Amino acid sequence: MLSRPTAGPVAHYLPILASAIQMKRSGPNDQVVTAHAILLGDRINTSGVEGETLSTSPLAIRIENEGIAVLFRYGVVVLIGLSQQQEQELLEKLSARVSGRLDRYEEETAVIKLAEEDEDQVPAGGPILVRAMSPERLLVISDVLAKSVVLAHDERRVAEVFEVIEPFARELATRGKARLNRTGILRLIGNALLVQHRVSGRVAITEKPDALWDRPDLERLYARLEDEYELQERVDTLNRKLAVISETATTLADIIDTQRSLRLELIIVALIALEIVITFYQILTSRAGH
């Protein structure tokens, strides 16, 4: 059971948001709008963004009376009902607000279709069917798309870490030893911690969107979207992979420490042996002198 927050920033702006969306018609009885989620970087500074504010959590602004842009502080913007040129212009305006900008954007697109159904439907591989193009529904869909695109980026990063770890593991299996670099291992641990922090901290994948505080009847839509995009399953898989990376990196670091300890012990033994040789030489030299 959800506990209602002390303030409801979404509810105040919903009537304005409803009038902000102009949908593209694909037929006499159909209304279709496209939602485009883009991961721009690590964080977006949403304070002081120009434009009519339609929602504050997450921040949604009107774009030229034709659509909306939903900005998430963890680096994602979801563009609804905008042309390609409008999207490009907005992204250029937001570029100065993005910290930790990515070299390559992570993107995901969904088609939202108005359909005469008894309830909202999310068919596999098809458009998202909604009973009404209500602002609450669009905010819920934006939340899921934003989380999905972040997960896609983190999944790719984790896959890259596994590609680095695999040669070490193969070399250990075939040769019984590996050429390891402690700095590289620490980087692996750092990458794993960053992904874990994003999933469980800033993005909070498993938390429900703020729009549900005011519209708990949309929980079924959110659950179906969460199911379709496999958010929980992907988070669980990521956490398992992160655990493997952490354990592997710790093991490799222990191997490096063991190798260093062994080298240090050998150096100490060599120094002791050298000292013994020098001592014997001095004794022999002194005896020969007498």
C-alpha cells in the first residue's frame, strides 16, 4: 500500500499538461503519439529550465504547444509528440545542463496509441494501448522508458567489464597464473560500484513514479509496463552480475597481493642469503689474514 507524500507536485499541473499535448492522427478514429527516451549523461540540471512548467516531479515542460519534454535528473529526457527537428533543438539547449555527457546516447522509443479498450493494455512488441491520453498515463510511461534506457546503458557497461575479466579468467584456467594489473582491477571494482550506485541510488529503478501517488488506479498500467520492459528482472540480473564482478575483482586483487607478498618474501630471503655470504666471506678473509 502506497503512503501519500506530503506534497503532490504532479496533481497541480495535470490540467495544464493535458492541454499541452497535440497528438498525431493516423486515422479517423486513432490517435498516436511517440515517446522518445534518451540518456544524455550522468545528470541533468533541471533548475531554471525555460518553458512553461507542467510538472515538477519529474520536471515536464511544454514544447511549442505540440508536445512535452520530461526531464529526469539522473540524465534522461523523454520527448513526447515532438518532431525530429524539435528534438534536436531541445537537445542542443539541454547540452550545457548535462554533466558526465555520454559519447554515444542510449535511446529507446515507444508508440502510444489511443484505443477503445476497457483498460490499458501493453501488448508484447506492439504499441502501448491506453484508454485516454491522460497526462498521468504519459508520465507513468515516461518513467518506465527512462528507467529502461538507463538499464540498457548499465547492461552494456557491465558486459564490457565482463569482456575485460574473461581473458584473466581464461589465462588463470589454462596457465594457472595471469598477468594482472592492480590499477585495472581497481577500475573494474569502480565501474561495478558506479553501476550499482545508479541502479539502487540515483535512478531507484524499483521505486514507483510520483504520478501514482495521485492516481493509484494506474498501478495496473505501471505493472504491465514494468512487466513488458522487464525492469525487475533486469535489475536482478544486473545485481547478480555486479556480485560476480565484485567477487572476481576481489579474487584477482588477492592474487596480486599474494604475488607481491611472494616477491617480497623472495627478496627478503635473497638479502638474508647475501648477508650470510658476506658474513662468511668476512670470517674467511679475517682467518686468512691471521
